Amino acid sequence: MRRLAIAIIKERNVDSDVLIQWMAVLRRGFPPGPDPFTVPPGYIVNARNGVTELALQNRDWDDFLWVDSDMLFAPDFGQRIMELTASRYWQSPKGGVIVGCYYDRRPPFENQLFTAKGDPDTEGIFFLQADVWMPLLAEAEQRYLRKQPADLIPVAGGGTGIMLIRRDVIERLAAKKGTPRIYEAKRPSEAMRQKFDREGKPITMWTEDINFCLEVNRLLGVQVMGDTDLRFSAGHMGSDRVGHEHWKAAHMVFHDGKLELPAGFELRTIERVSTPAPTG
């Protein structure tokens, strides 16, 4: 069985109720439980690198799971992780990074899975649009009710709110960059900045999680995948638990007694990768 390292950073701008819950569960189920260490308060990128550097000093894990301290998961979250790490994708040379679905806490509660339209360094990346995500979400909900695994989809990146990484991907990226400090927030290229300025969408920085996804693809050839399975998603805790229903309400209209996409939108399909549950 593969061994999982769980990395959680408590940010000063979020409540720590969920982090406290994680600590309690791990200490009861796997005594003595986690041994948290403290990094100096400040920049989130420094904290991510500090945690990763500490983890790489230990050989007792195979896969690395980033979860934010304000993410509330389904009870069968762990079962889905075992399915993912047993999948053909996870064992392939181009595999090793899977991001889960969660939503921004602010309207319109955008899905934190991103797609590219051309070269991300010049064209940028974009939220999965409703015409793509709606059919995927509907099928994922049906599969969850039937206790069937849902599919993976190729994405340009996602957030470290839920990100599963195979150990060798972290080690190879660190070797390629020549430093264990593999997380960096970077300024976009001048071409992309000018393009987005013209479109009235100013962008000042690639966040460290998006930049990580772009770098493992560009430097290592790893295809980042997004998991559509509801078990590898989370409610984003704020003044409310933001989840799938919030996103639907912000992107659909009520018409003829049912929710549907606004006029002019057509549902589209996207290439998927199945993740059958392990047998036996």
C-alpha cells in the first residue's frame, strides 16, 4: 500500500476549525498523530516550500497531499485517494499530479480547475466554463449515487486546496530547477500581461499552485489531471460552506421548472480518463 503524507498550512485569513478536525481524526486513528511544526508567519509560498523541504528529508511516504485548512471533505475521501494512486495514470511516466474540485468562496464561486487555450505563457489560463463543467458535474453526481468512480480530465492546473502529487514529481522538479524551493509565484510574461490589459483583465502574478502545475508540464512532461469525482472535492469553508450547489446557482437560470444554462450556451464534452475502482 502506498504511503501518504498530508500537508496542511494554516493561513491567518481563514478559520482553523477544519484543521483542528484533521488533527483530532489523525491522532485518534494513527496515534500519536501528526507532529506539527511552525514556520514564521508571512508569505504562503515560503510556508509551502518549508513544509515540502521538511517532507523530503523523510523517506516514509510515496505521495504528497496538499489540503487547505478550510476544506471540508466527504467521508470517503481516503477511499478515492487509494483508487487514484492505483490508477494507470498515476503509474505512468506522464502521471503524478491530480487536482480536486473546489470553488472560490466569492460569487460566482468559480471552479478552481483551469484550462488553457494555447500557450499559457502568452494566452493565460481560464476557469472551466459552465458548458464544459455542467455535464461533467451532472455525471459525477449520478456516479456518486451509484457508488461508481467518476473520470479524470486533463487540465492546465488547479489549486493546492486539493492537490495530490507523486513523490518523484517533486524530486524531479527540484532537481531540474536546482533547488528544493519548488513553489514560486511568478510574474506573467510581458506578452500575456499586455493581452490581458487590452481585454480589461489585469493580471499581476501566477500563484504558486498554478505555476507549479505549469512547470511540471513544461519541464517534466507531466499531464496534470482534474478529478471530477465528488469524493475528491471539498466544501470551501467561509461564512458558508461553498460547494457544487453554489456554483450551479451562479451559472444557471430557472426555466420551465428546472435549472438550465442561459440561452446561447451548448453543453460540450471533454476527453476523460476513467479510474476504475481496484478489484479484490
